Amino acid sequence: MRRVILILAALTALAALAEGIILLQVQVDPWRLAALLESLSLLLGAFVGLTHSSLVRQLRQWAVQSAWVALGMPFLLLVPYLAYALGTHTFSLAALGKVIAYIAVPTLLLLPDRLHRAERVGWRDLAAMLALALPVSANWLKGIWTWPEDLYFFRPLFCVCVGAYGFMAIRNLEGVGYRLVWRKGDVSDGVANFLAFALLGIPLGLLLSFIHPHLPEVSLWQVPLQFAGIYLTIAIPEELLFRGILQNFLVRSIRSGPRGLYGLLVGSVVFGAAHLHHAAVPNWKYAILATLAGILYGNAYRSRQRLSAPALTHALVDTAWHFWF
């Protein structure tokens, strides 16, 4: 807990520093900007704090002791929203209702199983995963963080906090491997699986006429910034859901065949199918390539049982696609 408090203090200090830098460059309402940055720092505090096993163990202990505490704890995530909404004068009952529903539905679905160790996937687990993923992918969470414009990055960060708490603290799913920082092995596995996808995915994408190589029309300094944004707001959220939770559950539930292989393959097909909604619907080309990517992401996760490895592969693939294809 002490480490989490230090993280929150450091993020608040960074938010204050960021506000000072921004105000030197742009004319903007300082109080609204302060509310936005403080809300983001609080949300990032939860986002980072849940990577620490000591915090998760404490949350798990409280969740076991009381169903009401287990249900109530994720609603602390209302604090960052209210700090933002009240500070930026964008509060609305509709937005508050969306936030409350997004927290409540997966939490209530997982709550009946809080006293048991997660061994096999059940219908409530699948429904909770859908409740986490669908509102983000379907843009149902638009209209919540709306100053100075509709801010997308709050949505996946919020999704990770709700999902990580629900499945690690309430559902007691072990082996999720929710980590942000890379170890040496994460980097080697992440890069190796990225190269494997490049060798297979680029020819397949060209064959399907899905990708079209071109030189990037941006400055090189934009590449690492784009990579960091993709890593935190796309790769980590999707890898938490599809590898840390879904593949993890499937491997535990499908005991036949080579260890972990069938769970990896089924999870990858589901990951591919999740991309069918992209235009033109149904986007089979995207789904085929995403399934292949899912196999490599799943392989990185199976090797390390840490989300930082497949998230690295994922972010490298998406960054390369964004700039060069």
C-alpha cells in the first residue's frame, strides 16, 4: 500500500509539472486542465497499482471477507471521473450512469464466485469479459470524458482497472501476469514473435490485398510516442482481456492436447473474430490477420505468463502497421 501511495503522489506531481509545461505553450483554462490531469493521474495510479501483487492480495483478502466490500471497492474509480467531470464542468447524469453501469455489470457477474479459486471458465466469466470489451469497442463509453474533446484514452485505461480488479481480486484468477515493465526475457520473446508475425503476416496481408506498404510521412520522433500510446491504450487492454483472462481460462478449461495449445488457438480465433466489426463488415481479411497475430501474441504470453511480452509484440505490430502499411 505504501508503494501505491508513493505512485499516486508521483503521478500527481507529474500532473502538476505537465500542467505547467502545457500552460507555457497553450492558452487553456488552468482549472479545467488541472482537473483533467489530476483525474488521469488517479486513474493511472490504479492502472499501475494493480500490477503489484501485494496490492492485489490485499484487495483479494478484503473481497473474501465481505461481499459488500468486494462490490464497493471498484466504485472508488468514480473518484477520477467525478474529479474530471466536476472540474471541467462536463458532469451529466447520463455519463455518470454509464460509468456506474460499466463498473457494476462485470463486478456483479463475478461476485458469486468470489470465494472460489478460478479453475474453469464459466458463463459468468464470459459474460463479464463481454461486458468489459463490448462498451469500449462499440463506443458506448463516448460522451463521458468530453473536454477539450471526446478523449478516447480514458476508456481503455478504465477498462483495465475494472477488469484487472474483477478477475484478479474478486474472481481470484491466477497467472494473469498483469505487468507493464519489461524484463529481458519479455523483450526477446516480444521481438521474436513480432519478427515471426512479420515473416508470415506481411506476405499474407499482401496476398489478401489488406495491407499496402508505403513510406511514413512523419518525423521519426513520432514513432516512439505512437508506440507508447498504442502499448498503454491498445496492447495492454487487449492482452489483458484476450491473453491474461480468456486464454488463461481456456488453457485451464481445455485439458486435452499439447499443454496450452488448444486454449491458445481458440483464444486467437476469438481475438480474430473480435475484428470482424471493422469496415467493411464483416471484415474477414482483418479477422484472418488478427487471428494469426493472436497466435503470436498468445505464444509470447504462454512463454512468459506476463502481459508485458505479448503487449510488446502487439504494440510493435500495430506501430509498424500504422506507419508503414
